[in-house]
Amino acid sequence: VMPNEKVLVVVAYATLNNNNRSQFFDHSMKVLSHVDAEKDALLYSIRRSLFGGEVWTFTVWRNDESLKNFMKSKEHREAMRDNNKTIDSMKVKHIWTSYEMMPTNWSEALKLLS
């Protein structure tokens, strides 16, 4: 990736209820393994609160098409379907930026949700 090349940054935040949290995280691990297989996924990370029900994801994509392919994947569709009752609320932010200006850590990524 060239420094001035545009990339798509996606940061998501969700609050979870107590309904099947372990299932949610099992699905998350499967989904992340699928992200790893996407050749145009440049960066991905997930984090969760140690206690409580908060989870964040941070991904960077080379293009829109790769994100769409990921969202259509069996793993992602199953996770969204099965976790529908576990997610209380969700906020997602998509931002196009240059590769050199993209967030490179969680502190920077979380500012995008503000």
C-alpha cells in the first residue's frame, strides 16, 4: 500500500446483554479468522471489556468490495443472525482516509466513534 493510497477504516462498538455472550465471542473468533483470509483486509483487531458487555472492532480495508465480500461471508452472516438477541446496541463508523493518516492504534480508532 502506498502512503497516499485511500483505505477504508471501520470501527464498531456494541453493547451486549447477558444472553449468550460466550456464543458471541465464539462467533467473533470465527469471523476474525475469515478476515485474515481476505487479501484486501489490511488490519483487524477486536477488544472487549474485561467485565461487562462491551466489544469493539477495528478493521482497515483496501477497498469497498473487500469489505462487502467479508460482510456477505457465511461466517459474518451467521454471526449477525445468531447474535441478534445478544447485541443491545451497536454503532459503526466508516471513514475513507489515506494509508499514512489512518489510525494505527486503539486510542486513535476509538476517537472516530466520538
